[in-house]
Amino acid sequence: MTAPAPAAQGLKAMPEHPGASAAPADPGATVHALFHTHGLVKVYHPGGDVEVRALNGIDLDLYAGELIVLLGASGSGKSTLLNILGGLDVPTEGTLTYRGEDLTDADDRALTQFRRNAVGFVFQFYNLIPSLTARENVALITDIAPHPMPPEEALALVDLADRMDHFPSQLSGGQQQRVAIARAIAKRPEVLLCDEPTGALDVKTGITVLAAIERVNRELGTLAVIITHNVAIAGMADRVIHLSDGRITAIRRNRERLSVHTLSW
Ligand SMILES: Nc1ncnc2c1ncn2[C@@H]1O[C@H](COP(=O)(O)OP(=O)(O)O)[C@@H](O)[C@H]1O
Ligand SMILES: [Mg+2]
């Protein structure tokens, strides 16, 4: 990376952000990593004396431009980890830095700023506004982003140039998910976090969605993290992170990334 991104500048500009001026604790580990986590623990207290350790000591570095597949059984902590990376949730213990900036103790305003500038989210369900066209759904976000791409460009990137004026009800599940991806990436986030983006889709449609994520990663250099419990998807990744009971059990680097179109499940 040559220049700091707007997102990092945004964080630095916030005077109340406690980590903003502090040097990273371990420069060697954090200078190049976009995300650096150390000993992340998340404990939920769903009621009574019950305690759920959703994350149990996560040490992880994620780098700009990587395509990561996060694999694990249901309940292994995948969504918890993704939500913490994306500033939707905060860890109980441990540290999280983004571009060397401490997010662990960031206040709500700093986290909101981080999410708004740096992170695009894609979830299993598309959450499009039914009364707005594809273009309008994307424009909702680009209207409030500092350096957006035109909605048309974002939709073309996910292969929906000919569906801009369709309403969600006029689109297939895969097309709706690709609108959601266009919406997530139109503000040019450095990070795209996808929680089971193909979970509600059949194989053929799922592949068009993965192809859209892969293209965004390749053409915009966006760090993409894809959660799945589907091992077949792992081949498209640079690195595959296996999660079990809130711990990383393996990180495997693929010798080469497989084309999404060769995947099947
Ligand atoms: N808000 C919450 N309150 C209580 N327990 C939770 C909450 N969110 C997740 N959990 C629990 O934490 C564990 C990990 O959940 P999650 O991160 O959603 O796993 P995954 O995405 O891998 O299925 C599970 O045992 C889940 O029940
Ligand atoms: Mg989940």
C-alpha cells in the first residue's frame, strides 16, 4: 500500500479515539496487516449464569487485497469474529487493530465512522428496500459516502448493468444478492465482509454471487472475507481459516486460487 486510505485518515482525525495517536504495540506485526487481532475473546451472557465463549483467543492478521474464506461448523464463532472485525460488536478481551489503529476501545462514534468508511457488509438475506430499484438501493449508500462510485458502475461490476431499473421482486435471489454486493462496495470500502452470502442460494446462483465478490476483490483490491460452512468454496480463497469452538484450528494457504466457475457443491 502506498498511501493511507481515507478510512485510516478518518480514524486518525477523531480526537476522542483513544488509539488514534498511539504507536502500534508491535509495529512488525501490524504495519502491513490491515487487521491484526491478538487474544480476541468474546463471552456472551444470554441469561442466568450461562456463559457462552463464542471466541476463545483469536490471533489473526488479514492483509489488504486478500480473499479469505472463513470455514467452520454452525456455532463455531464465525459471525462473532466477522462482526467484531467489522465494528458491529466489540470483544470481551484481546486487541483489534485496523491499519495499526486500536479499535478495541473505540467509542461508538469511532466505530460508526470505521464501518461507514472502511467496511462493506453482505449478509445471507439481502435486506434490499422493496420499493426502490436496484439503482436506487445502491444510490442510498452512495449518496452518503465520501468517495463513492456511481451506482451504475457498482451494478456493472456485479454483472447487473441490464437490471438497474428492476425492483427486488423482479430479480432472482442471486441477482438480489448481487445488488446487495453492489450496495456494499459502491462506497469503495477497503474491506468486504460476507456472512454466508450464498446460504440461501442454489449452487448455480451461488456461483454468480461468489464470482461478483471475487471480481470486486480482484479489480478493486478489496480485502474480502467470506463466511461459509461449505468446504467446496475454500478453493477460491488465498487463505482458508478454520474455526472450531471459538478457536482457529488451521490456516491454509491455497497454492493458487481456483476460478469460482470450477467450484461445485
Ligand atoms: N448475541 C448472542 N447472545 C448469546 N449467545 C450468542 C450470541 N451470538 C452468538 N452467540 C453464541 O456464540 C456462539 C458462536 O456464534 P456465531 O458466531 O453466531 O457462530 P457461527 O456464525 O459460526 O454459526 C454460539 O454458541 C452462539 O449461540
Ligand atoms: Mg453465523
